[in-house]
Amino acid sequence: MTLLFPTPDLGARERFDYWQDVIAAQFVPSINRQLSDDCFDGSLTSVTKGAVTFSRIRSLPVEYARQRRDDAIDSFFISLSFCSEAHVQQGDRLSRQGPGDIVLYDSARPFTASFPKGDDQIVLGVPRALMLQHIPDVERYLNRTLESHTPLARLARTLVETCNSQETSPAISERLNGALLDVLSGAYEAAFGTQGSATERRHEQQVERVKHFLLANLARTDLNVDSIAAANHLSSRSLSRIFAAEDSTVMRWLWQQRLAASHAGLVSGRFQQVSVAALSCGFSNLSHFSKAFKQAYGITPQQLLNGA
């Protein structure tokens, strides 16, 4: 096992810069940001078992934003969270994790991972071919939270922790990796279903159509449940029902996408003023926007714009 970030040997000003280099080398290049004013502290250990890399990360509050797709990066990430609060945004899906929850996402695609109360997780880097061998419909489960209370999720957590901590031969490691991925496949299938019935597929198509409509109309301040339903040829009741099946509401999902879009625009430099970011993403009240932004990202939009 290799200790990749020995904080006692580094000065206060060097720590976060070095941490960014470590994360880029161990995972993927990203734009990272501290979410607290404390002197940064973190530790990362990593070990390779067969074809899978197991990394244990602990740090003060931090956010990682990967902004570009890179198909040359050939792995998926599986995160077992020990954090009291963690968020991952990838594509149009925002997932939340608490202690014991698991999330799976694609390292080749843009994502934002935020740990507003501190980072504590085990991250597995799984080669794409190995993942698809055991979970061929992995796309269906990307960035969906596998909650810790289900029996199969608890079994998956136990396997992750066991594989991470036990010293085994390469052959045994490969067998354990396969068993872990098979359990995860079963856990995700039990939690989110297989390809499902025609009714389920129609439900998914409806949700995706509404989401595409909302992403294309983030700047509209007149959107509400009734107008969104009418634009997508649904009743308001049906619209609420299909989002309830995803443990959300259509307005909550829209709010999250607006916040994510404003954050991405400020980070990338597309927006040079907070007011422009707010209005471009459908926020008409700057005070409410700033308050919601800070609650989501641990920093005000103006502080982010100023590089705080």
C-alpha cells in the first residue's frame, strides 16, 4: 500500500496544490476547490488488486469538477461513501450519498463530486471491459445511489471493505473482484429494475423527454408544474408521478440543474458576472440564488467568481 499524500511534510500553502497533482495522477485531471477556509489536510492510500485499484480518500471539504470528456480514460469509478453528505453530478443526474451508500459513475465523462462536510470514501477504479463483462447494462445505473439499507447493498459494502483491506494473491483478487461486481449488478438490478416492461420503458422515455425540455429551457422563469406538463403533453399529476418514482419532483430537479449550470458556467469562465449566471439559468431573485448556491456548494457565487 502506498501513501500518496503525507501532509506532515508539506507547508500550508503547498498542501492543496500537491493534493490536486495527486488526484490528477491517481484518478483523472479535474478542477478542484476547497470548500472550507481551514488549512487543507488530506490523505490518500491506494492498492491494486488484480485489475481493480482501491483508493481510500480522506480530506477536509472539497469539490472535484471534471469538465471534459476523454474517451482515452478507460475506467469507471465505484465510490463507497463514509461521508455524512456527498453529491455527484454527471450529465443530467444528481445523486446524493450518505454513510454506506454506493454510487457508480464514468470517469471518462464530465462530472462534479462535492463533499461539503469532508471527504471519506473508498473509490474503486474498474476497467471498462471488466465492468461491462459483469454489468453489461451499466449505463442504466450510472450515478444512481445504491442505498445502504438494502441487503444486497450491505453485502456489496462488505465486499468492498474486505477486498480493500485483505492481502490476497492476484488470482484470488480477480475472483473477489468478479464476485463484487456480480453482487453490485444484482443490487442495482434489484434497486432499479432490468429493462422492464413496456410501461416502465414508456415511463423512462417520458422522464427523459421532460428532462431534455427543461435543460433546453433553463433560462425560462415562467416554468411551473402545469406549464412543464402542458409542454410535454402530460397531465400535472402524471408529471409529478414520474418524478416521484425517481424520489424527486420536477421543480426540485429543475432547481438542481439550474444550480449545476450556473456553477459550471462560473467555473469555466462563461459567466463573468453573478447576475448574468443567475438570469441565464432561470433565477430571477439574486438573493435566493446566492443562498441556494452556497447551500449546495459551500461558497457564494461571487466568491467562486473571485477565485476565493
